[in-house]
Amino acid sequence: MQKRQLQMIMFIKCKDLCKRDNPQVPESLGVLIGCTFLVAMFLFIPIPYTFEESALFDIKTGAKPATFPHEKFAEMIAALLSICCMILLGFADDVLDLRWRHKLLLPTMATLPLLMVYYVNFNITTVIMPKFVRSLLGYSLDIGVFYYIYMGMLAVFCTNAINILAGINGLEVGQSIVIGASILFYNVIELAFGHQVDCHKFSIYLMLPFLAVSLALWKYNKYPSQVFVGDTYCYFAGMTFAVVGILGHFSKTLLLFFIPQILNFLYSVPQLFHFVPCPRHRLPKYDVRTELLHISTTEFHLKDLNPLGLLMVRILKNLKLISWQEQVDGRVITNNFTLINFVLVLFGPVHESVVTQFLLGFQVICTLCALIIRYPLASYFYEA
Amino acid sequence: MQKRQLQMIMFIKCKDLCKRDNPQVPESLGVLIGCTFLVAMFLFIPIPYTFEESALFDIKTGAKPATFPHEKFAEMIAALLSICCMILLGFADDVLDLRWRHKLLLPTMATLPLLMVYYVNFNITTVIMPKFVRSLLGYSLDIGVFYYIYMGMLAVFCTNAINILAGINGLEVGQSIVIGASILFYNVIELAFGHQVDCHKFSIYLMLPFLAVSLALWKYNKYPSQVFVGDTYCYFAGMTFAVVGILGHFSKTLLLFFIPQILNFLYSVPQLFHFVPCPRHRLPKYDVRTELLHISTTEFHLKDLNPLGLLMVRILKNLKLISWQEQVDGRVITNNFTLINFVLVLFGPVHESVVTQFLLGFQVICTLCALIIRYPLASYFYEA
């Protein structure tokens, strides 16, 4: 059946621009992966709740148990609702090619049910302060509605961060697998310590099937890609991470696993907010002769930039974070500001699969850093 | 913003075959309507739970209340999850044009979360028997797992029943509005009687926004259609009805509001199950000269039909429910077996808008019959 669905979905096709003959590759497989995940979760839902002792039905009367964990159950369903909603919106984006401002609005909409559940089940908006500011602000601070805004923005960030660090074979899926595995590893450590058992169990319930479907997708999406994942998969993966971060109460740790995405976002800021001209696509250029990727570039006159843009460009240039070619007529040619291009600036033209491997390796190293920050360092700022 | 989204969605276009110059009409507006419904519901969720006295947070400590109706809350979220899932699958169907067997599988998948919640919150699988069989089977009968199969099949029926009584301007939306209004009317009556207040309140919460978005869609979808709704809307509407029927505990009454759809389904059975040849489209034929609709036909040799098909065709012929033309070479030409064609068999060629008006009028009459069956007649079979 999967084979047939693959054939049907193939009519949404896309050219692979980094290959010799620009082969047509079926696009938007993410929707299939997302639906598989949802069906697996639907079938899984009753299992953890049926075998809890407190949740057993009275066999004689069929009456529902008095102590059934309805809160946890509502959380699980709301999590799936947010993910399902995001897959729907992502698929709509793939098919209809929405504009940027909608890409920010959509995840906000999809997070609403999650925030509702958070409001109803927890409504804890208190942030524990690091030790060194406690004398000023006290042990904890209730930031109220800002906590909800923070959570909403977390979802917007997670979904879009994966979507902008993308475009070469296997990168979207690869980074999602690394992040998912990092979260799973963190959950297992916390479970072993016996911290907040319920939250981390909840996260594991979602992460295991997520990794399973992502690994299946990776098989077809890795270099050379037989399928593309579309925005749907990026949104789906990002929302799944945001959901476990929010309802699992480890949103700060979650952000630590997103270091490469955060760096990519910060590096992209001058172009994303149009301080520097941003072409429609910022993918590296493919050289047919050598089969290597070269940086893609953007051109501008320094006098056309506003003061803030000029400042950003000068900082990046002085830190040697961008390539820089000044033409005789005063035009400047630099690489596009993405992590993918930055890898090419560092190492020169390399093969597409090498770029992916390098970025995934960097993601793994960042996870190790994140765990170091989370465990030994955090005890300096908070209790151990 | 809506205007711009309409423009973007317009690239999925479809020819209106029942108009003079087959104008291109934007297709699959259902996904926009469905998403609007979901967003409205997301924003609405906290309202009924915030103002219930038992649900108020302790303002000083921010602790969650002990008596918060978590069960009801989980129901509402599961209902939205099923609807969201169905919109996603419907949109996938519109874009990818799935096959028939998937159309039966998809609603089953989408109902899963609903059945889970039913299992966890109620798990009542007992059917109350009509008075005249109680001496045989007792007052009630626990049908166990069959009750879940019944509910799953109800969802499959509701989603597909609207989808097969469709194809002329405004019919899908019109019938959904009539059914929705009937359900709302029934809920209000039951609320006035004070029966099962919670269930009917739940249904009203879903029906009001459903009617609002459907009326907005009706404005553009009524004859002459400026937009088409796609399978998405039919699935969305059907699933919304199934959800309120199942979680509102009035699935039998719900089926009474589907009488025209049931008749259409029964009438279609010979073609749907291929006892009689079924062309890809069974829409009526448009006559450019007179601007009237004529029946569309199917041809077969009586000797090619299997015994069951022959029996069905003979019954329909003798009851004068189909047109019948025998050719000299033994071929038979009949109308396609849909309620739309049946209206044309009855009244001869009429204008497209007249067919819609007639079918919607019939739907209203059926609702009145349903209420008569539900109220005065049901008391003969069950308690008043």
C-alpha cells in the first residue's frame, strides 16, 4: 500500500537543483510520514492508560475508574492535536506556497490547543531565577502571560528553525533525527535520576515513534535523495519537539539542542529581515563539471544599505564569517548568510553529501555541549 | 487577508461542467473553511471551562482546581483532533485523488481518537432494547466491541454520505447547513427538556461555529458557484456530525437527519458495488442550448449483469425508480443511480439551481419527519 501511495503522491514533484541532470524528485513526502506517526500514536494512546492500575475499569459494572489520569490523557490528545494541525498547515503550505508572514502565523495557531491545555492543567508561569540574581528578584518570578507568549514563540521558532536550515539532501531529516535522539537520551537520563518521571515518559512516548518514522524517511531522503520532505516534515518535526519541550517542562534544555539552528538563524538575520538583499533561494550552486557545491552569492552596494545593515555586514566581514569580494564599481559580492554556505566558505567547494555530514556532525557536537551545559554548568546557576 | 488566501488557493482549479463556457472555479475551499473552524474552536476552548465555578483557579496560589471537568475537556480536544485529522486527510484526497478503498479507511483512522476517548470516558456499550423485544433479550444488551465498530462505521458513513450526494452548485454545503441546523434545533429542544444537558451543550459548542463557517461558504458556493468546496468540506462536515452524534450520545437521532443521504446511498448501491456499470462521474449532463440539466446515463446488456444485479435493476424498473430505454440490440440505457438524476427522472430537465432547491427542500421535509419519528413515535418503542 505504501508503494501505491508513493506513486500517487509523486505528482507533486520538484527538481533537485544540486544534481547533474536536475532529476524530478517526488516532493512533500512529509505528509505521509506525519500521518503514519499520527496513526501509530492513535493506536498507542490506550496502552499506557489501560495498564495503569488506577485506570482499570471495574469489570463487573463497566464503571469508569475514579482515579483515571484524565489530565495526562488530555495532554496527550492536545499534543497530537497540535501536531496534526501543524501537519495540515504544513501540507497547505507545500501545496499553496504561503508567504512568510503566514509561516509565522500558522505555528502560533497550531500551538493554541497546547497552550490551552497548559493553562488548564498547569498554569505555572513562574520562572526560577539563577542564583546570582536571586538577591535582586527573589527565588522565582511569576511572568504570567509572558510565559504563554514565550511558549508560543518557542513553537514558531522550532518549526521555522528546521525549515531554514534545509535545502540539501537529507539535512532536514538528519538534523531532526539528531535532535530527536538527543531529547530521547536526555529523557532517559532524567528518568534514571527519577526526576519528573511523568513528563519524561510523555516525551518518550512521542519521541520513539517520531524517530521510527524519521529513520524510515531518512532511508529515502539521504544523499542521493529519492524523495523530498517538503515544509510539512519540517513543521511536523519542529512542532513535535516544541510539544514535548512545553508539556515535558524542559523548554530551556530543548533550546540547547537547537544550537546549530539558533546559529543559522542569527547568521541569517541580516537577510531574513532584509537589511541585506535576499534572493528567493539561497541554496549553494551546483557545478556540473566537478559535481561540487559552491557558495551562492548576493550583491549589493554598501551605500544602499541602511546603517544597521552596514554595521551587521562590517561585523561579519571583520570576524571573517562571510566571503567578501569588492568590485571596481563599488559593488560587493558576499555569500548568502546560511550555515550551509558558511561551511562552503570555510572548506571551499565540497560534495553535497560532505556538507550534510559536516552539518550533522556539528549538530552531534552541539548536543554534547548542550548536555555539558545542562548538567555540570547548570548546577552553578541553579540547584544541582 | 482572506482575499489573498483565496487567490493563492485558486491554483487548484476545476471546471464547472454545468455552465455554458465551463468556467474555471477555485477548488478545495473546504480546507480554508475547516481551518477557520478549528481556529475559532481553539480560541473558544477555554471559555466554557474558565467560567464554570468548579473550574476556577485559586487566584492566590495559582493551583489548579480539584474539580475541573477534565473528562469533558478531553472530549472536546479529542473531537477537534478527529475533525482536524479528517480535514488533513480530506485535503490530501483533494490534492492526491485517492482511491475508493482509502476513502473508507481514512475516516476510520480519523475516528480512532474519538473512540479512544469514548473508551476511556464512558465505555458504555449497552444498547437499550425497544419494548417489544425486551421479553426476549431483556431491557438492555451489552454489545461490547460491536458498539465501537458501529461508531467507527457511523463516521465512515457520515463522511462519505455527504460526499456522494454532491456535484451540483451548493448541494454539499446546503445539505450540511440543513443537517447542522437540524442537530442544533434538536439540541435546543433537549436542553429545554433538561435531558443530558452536558452532551447537548457540547454539541451546540461545535454546531454554532460549524454553521457560521458553512453559511459563509454557502454565500460563495450557491448557484452560480464562485468556489468549489472539494472533498475536504464533505469530510469535515461529515466528521463534525459524527463527532457530536457519538460524544453527544444521539447517534440514532443523528442518522434520522441523514434520511436523504441514506436513500441516495441505497439507490447508489447497485453502481457503487459494481453490480451495474458505473462511469467515473455520474453528474447530470448540461445542455448548452437550453441551460437545463439532463440525466446522465449508463449502458449495459442485461445478460452481462450477475443475478443480484439483474434483481436490483428489475426491482428499480418495476418501482419506476429509474428511466429505462431498451435498444434494438438488447442494450439498456438507464439513468445513473443518484438522487440528483432521480430528481431529473421525476421532473424532466430542469435548471441546476432548481435541482439544488428541490433536494434541499426534501432534506428539510426529512428533518421534520425525523423529529416526528424521534418524539411521538419513539415513545411507543422506548419510554417517553
